[in-house]
Amino acid sequence: MRPRFFHAVCDMRRSILLALACGSVFVAGAGAQERVWWEDAIGMETTSNTLEGFKFEGLSVGCSLRQFMRTFPAAQVDRNDELDGKAGLTCYTVEKLNSADQAHFFFFDGRLYQMEIEYGAQRIDAQGGMEALVRKLVSLFGNADNAYGNRRTWHQPTCTRRADFYTSPIGGRLVVTDTSLSGLVEARQKRTVLTGSIELGF
């Protein structure tokens, strides 16, 4: 017959093993939760398509180059970014606008992929300040899916649109993107960077 002490040790051992097993499950679950960042889920709960009909001075993302040039015949091709050109992106800059200080329009395979609209501090102040501009965006797009630092994001995957608004001491910048093309554009840009010539002196 085994001593009572032996049974006590066995019971203690079983308790320790059970605690370790439970702890492993808890840690595994916690680890899985840690890998899911809130920012990664931007727009997952969004059901409204308030960006679908967004137009800037009559133009929407996805329009043709011909439509764009009819609206902005004075637009100038920006040839400063060689990598974008090799990736199939062409940037047009428009400086004389009715509602903004400057805008950049990026075309991919003949379609407007992205627009960057810049508002200077003087223009913003004349219309009630940055808070008034942000309230205008919220009234159009709803509450931002993400707000961090100087950036607010509205991501609406059901209509393949994304808007980012950046603030700074010199003004604000609104970027509207066709997310259905983002993966292809980024892949081409990455391939262009990897295959492009690099001058490092050796």
C-alpha cells in the first residue's frame, strides 16, 4: 500500500499539469488576439457607401483620362517620379482650382486611380478652421473608421473606395483611392523598385 504522502504528491502533480495546460490555452488565445489589430479591421463593419458617389469638382475616381482633360485642360504631367511612371502610373497636377490650392491626379492604365487634394492653412481658416473641415468630411462620409495622430481614414470595401485626410500646420490633404486597383499598383511599384537600377558607387 502506497503511503498517503505519495498520493498527495500525485495530486499536486496533476494540479500543476492541469494549470499549465489551461495556461497554455489562455496564452494561445491571448496571442491570437494580439495578432488582430483594430487598425487591420478598418471598414470591416462599414455598411454605408458614402464614398461611392464622391466627386471633386465634378470628377470621380475611375473616370477616363479624356474626361479628366475636358474638366482640367490646363493639367500638367508631373515627371518627377520616375518609379511611378515605370509602374504605369501617370500623375497630373492642377494648380488653379476653385475649391482647393492644388491637386494631384494619378492615372493607372488610363483610369483615375487616386486623387490628392491639398488645402492650405489660409483657405482652411477662411472657411472656419480645421475643425470645420473635419466636420464637413464627417457629415459626408460618417465617422472615421480610424483616427490616429494627424490622419483620419474612411475605408468602404463594399464600394472599393478609401479616403484619408491628413492634417499639418500648413494645411490639410485629402486622398481618395480606388482600392480595387491598390494591390495591382503596389505590386507593380514593388517590382519596379526591385528591378530598377541603383547607383551606390560599387
